[in-house]
Amino acid sequence: MSVHDLRALLFHSHFIISPIPNVRCKGICSITCNRYELMMDAFGRFGLLINDRVVKTPVALASMAGIVDAAYVLERKEHVGIAFMGGYSIDEPALEAARQMAAGGDRREFLCDDPEQELQKQITLLKNTHVIPAINLRGSTPAAFARLAQELGEGVVYEIDAHCRQPAMVAAGCGEHYLHNTKELGAVIRALKSENVTVSVKIRAGVVPDDRRLAEECWKAGADILHIDLMDFGSAKLRQIRNSCPLLIIANNSINSFDRMREMLSHGADLVSLARHADERTLAGLDAAITRYADEEGWYNSPKQLCRGGDIRALTFCCMPVKECPLIPTLNRIGMPREDYIRMKLGAVEGTPLEQGKQTCFGSLAWCCKTSSPCMFRDMTLKGGNISQKEYMRLKRDLSDTIMSRVFHDLPPDDTC
Ligand SMILES: Cc1cc2nc3c(=O)[nH]c(=O)nc-3n(C[C@H](O)[C@H](O)[C@H](O)COP(=O)(O)O)c2cc1C
Ligand code: SF4
Ligand code: SF4
């Protein structure tokens, strides 16, 4: 189930979750209560769950081999929601490649005789923190990944390193090898999913001829998260990928300022990650800025309007299809007839505060624009309904989740793999 499906489920069912498994408040432990409240606040603010756990902030640590282990994460834990430790080599071909790379002198690697035991140790070190543990893995066969998942279980996110382009690693059938052999990548994803674990795929944009197709393939094979090093491609590439799959997306590469973070979030990312500049000051700045933004605006990763370059989530702000504008080609591309689009939006807001709005252009707030576009008719309706602008944006986020789960209801056809 994607994050959009899950939020759509919450939107329609008033489903209650516990952000910290097995916590029961008896009013005697203020630390546990404070932590519980903190995580409930975070869920209200960002609406993000990974591995059934609330993500405290949409800032992630990206892996750096030989550097990012539990000790490194613990030094930065206050300002990250999830940490990808590693990369760790998990079978003999990958370990041999890592040894060669480390022997070359200019790279650090985690070299251990028993990767399973080492990974267990690292995961355990993060146990009593809010940071969701994830491990970035280099392996050459589906069986190696599946075996590890059998041993380590469901409490950690498994990230397939399809990113490493070091020649020794690629020659060992790991890292970027998987981007040149996407059937093998699909087999690894499927092997992990057969162990019921959460799977992330770390890719570098621009390696395969069509990143949209790659995203679809990962989705089709069952991946949950796409972690994308965007290199120099920027937000246009990210938007293309967002428009191709409902996976949770982590955007990566040089995201060291809030402007850059918002650019990524407004073009389809759910989180951003940092590797080289993951110093405490940068992480704290991003965490504080996105928390403030979410508290003020209501939707921390709101898209731009479709006609201003927004991604598919921006359908939540689109009008009735009555004129020639980017909505029409978008509906054509996703194969949704205009009548279905109208029915979908009106159905999704039925019984919600977005249903009202007789004096707006199209008779319902379902069709109304983003709060950044000034409009007295929308604002009069909001005022009359006692709905704050922040609440309006949250409702639009819920509507966008419903739209996403309808658009990506079916897997892409077989010929894409
Ligand atoms: C020294 C170093 C080691 C890295 N090791 C890995 C790795 O093991 N696995 C992986 O997926 N990415 C690895 N990366 C890539 C980073 O996770 C990240 O994608 C890249 O550095 C761009 O993000 P940044 O601009 O935030 O650094 C490494 C990067 C560096 C600089
Ligand atoms: S329907 Fe409205 S918001 Fe959407 S693309 Fe057209 S003009 Fe822009
Ligand atoms: S009433 Fe205002 S916000 Fe609503 S669709 Fe018209 S212009 Fe946009």
C-alpha cells in the first residue's frame, strides 16, 4: 500500500493508529507520553508512515559506504526521520569487490566477515530512537537479499543499492549493474517482497534510457520506495517519475538548502535525503524550516498548480475541464475521460468540507485553486465554513491522495517489464 493509499484510507475511515507499536499510556510515564505526542504531532504534520512507523521529519540520511553506521546516525538523530545505513556488502562477490575498492586506497568500505551479525548490531543500536532504520545493500543474487531478510526480519527497510558505479562492484553484478539489467533488479525486489519486508531501490537518474519506465518496473515488482539521486537533472526529472508511479519518493543530491528541499517536495518528493552535507547544522535547518512550513501552510509537500509545472498530485487544484489548458493533455495521458475525472473529484469530496462553495467558479471547493493564488470567492467560502487556509490545504492533500490511488489503481501493463 502506497503512502497515498494509506492516507486516502485514513481520510475515508477515521482509522486510528499507534505511531509507536505496543505503547499504552497509563498516565505514569511522561517520557513515553511526550514521545507519543511528538510522533502524533509529526503524523498530523507530515502524514508519513514507513514500516508502520511515523516519520518524524521528511529528512533522511543517505548512505555512504564506510561512513554511515549507527554511531553516525545517533550523532544526527534529532533531525532525521529515517537513516539508510551502509552500503553493506552481503555476499561473497560484493564483499570481494568492496575489498578491492578499499584496497585501492581512495574509498572507505564496511568490511565485515559476518554482514548479517554486523547489520543486526547496527539496527539494534537505533532501537530506542524515533529514527526508522534502513540498510543499503550490495548483493549479487535475489537469494542473498532474501536470506538476509529472513534473518533480520521486518523491522528494517531494505534498500537495494542499484546506484554504486564503482567498476569492481558493477563487475560483481551489484550496484549499477541492476540498472543495466532491470529484470534482475525486479527479481531482487520480488525476492525481498516475498519475505514481507519494506523495499527501497536506490537509483541514479539518467543511467537508463527512460527513468519513468524504470519507476514503473520497480512499482510493478512490488517496491515501496524509490530513492533517487537526481544528479544534475533536477525537478523536471523528478516530476516525470512522480507522474509514473505511486511509490514513496526520496529525492537526493545536493539538497542542502530549504529552497532546494521545497523545490523537490513541490515536484513530487515525499522526503529528501542528504549524504555529503549531512552535518548537524544543515539537518537542523531543514528540519526546522519544513516543520514551520507544514505548521503554517498545512501541506508540507504541496505541488505547484498543474499549469505552473506541477506534478500529477496538482489535479487536486484543477478546475472543471472546460477550456484548453494542461489539464486536458494530462487527462489524456493518464487515460481518464473528462466525465470520470469530474465524477472522481466530486465523489471524493462528498460529505467533506470541500463539498461546499456555491459562490466559487464551479460550485464546489473541489475545483478551487491553491491558497498561493489569491481568490476572494474561495476565501469567502472558507470563512463561511470556518475552515482555515491550513485546513483547506490539508483537505486538498487528502483529495490528492484519493486521486493518486485512483490514477495508480492498476499496475502498468505487462509489456513494461
Ligand atoms: C563517500 C560516499 C560513499 C557513498 N556510498 C554509497 C553507498 O554505499 N550506497 C549508495 O546507494 N550510495 C552511496 N553514495 C551516494 C550518496 O548516498 C548520495 O546519493 C550522493 O552522495 C548524492 O547525495 P548528496 O549530494 O547529498 O551527497 C555515496 C556517496 C559518497 C560521497
Ligand atoms: S484546470 Fe485550471 S489549474 Fe488545472 S491546468 Fe487548467 S487552468 Fe491550470
Ligand atoms: S473560485 Fe477562485 S479559487 Fe475557486 S476555482 Fe475560481 S478562481 Fe480558483
